[in-house]
Amino acid sequence: MSLQPPPHSLDVLAMGAHPDDVEVHVGGLLALAADRGFKGAILDLTSGDLGTRGTAETRRLEAQSAAEILGVPRIVMDLPDGRFTEEEAHRIRLMEEMRRLRPRILILPSPEDRHPDHRRAHRLIREAAYYSGLKNYPCAGAPWRPEALAWVGGENPGQPDLLVDVSAVWERRMAAFDAFGSQFTQDASQPPTRIAHPAFRRGVEGRAMHWGSLRMCAWAEALWCEKPVPPALIHLLARLESPA
């Protein structure tokens, strides 16, 4: 399933191992980007077919609905859930997507997370982002390397490097989160999971409230990155928070 992004470069591409990963962390940033006229998109490495709840088709439909709520296109690569690796074949597929989409800024999964797919996805994407800029690498498409990489928080990530005020789009951001009913809705007929418990949603809200308190706003989302903070990231976040 692919809602095709425009043929020119993307401003920001948020990437996750599974459908819903991006919405958990940076749905507000993407909604703001859409509202401010930036070209954003979501790329899921897998369709999440190994998940305890929901089928691959259900999750595709939920993912499409969430992307439409946020106002961005979505690409699902269909790498094997739980079994994608850092091998060259998978890296080249990612490199081809990066050369096609030409994102200025990449947002990655956390390098430290309880889910092995998230950790592995961070490493795979980061390597692909580097190698996609090498003109002599045997890979389809013109060389392209993003100007900046950032990533979302995982387990005990520490203080964020960047906070973006998403108060203006918070309800829409959570509507996109709630579009994944198979994953985040408590249902006695389905196997219990950590993310389906109401406490998980409250945790997402509580985290955003805490980060908002650091920015003196209602709700905020957080990013981490290498230092010094890349100028492209500083510029993007400043533009996102400028008056519409």
C-alpha cells in the first residue's frame, strides 16, 4: 500500500519498523508539517503481520486512515516483520527508497528500545542513509544523503535534545493514534497486550504533557540527535512552530 508522495524531495520522512510506531511518537510533528506546507511522509518497514493483535490487512487499513488524518502519504515496504535484517539486500531496498523520496530530514526509531525490531530498524536505516549518498554504491537511483537524522525516545532515553510544541494539532495527532484500534483498544475478546492497556495511552499523553511543561506549552513531542544539532533540524522546528 502506498499513498505516493510528490515527485520532488521530502522535507521530513518519519520511519518506523511497524505501522503505528511513528504515530506513537511524532504524529504531531507530521501534522504540523502538513499544516505548514512542508512535504512529509511516513515509511513503515513492515506491515506488522507478526503482531499479537490485528491482521496485516487490518493494520494496513488503520495505517492509511492514520496517515490521512495527519495529512501525509505513507509507504509500506513489506520487509518481513520480526525477520528483517541488516543484510545488504534489505539495506539496498531502503537506499532505493531514500534516493526516490530524497528526504532532507529522517526521523528514526530509537536505538535503545525493548522491541528488537526498533533497535535493528534504527541501525539499518542509519546505514542506508549513509550509503545512499555514495555515488559508486551499486544501487538504483541518483545518490542522496539526508541533511539531518533524529530519532524518537525508547527505554529511559534521558532528556530530549529537541522539543516541538504540538498543542495546535494535539487532538488530530491523537485521532491518528486512535486509528490503530486493533493495537491500542482494550478488548476482552482479544489477547491482552501492553500497548492495548489504557495505561499505555495515558503514558503517551503524560509524556507529552511533561515535555510540554518544559516548553511551557500544553503538549510537546521530543527528538534526540547527534550534537551539535544539525542546522536543518533547527530550521525545520522553527518553521513548524511559526504562526500558520
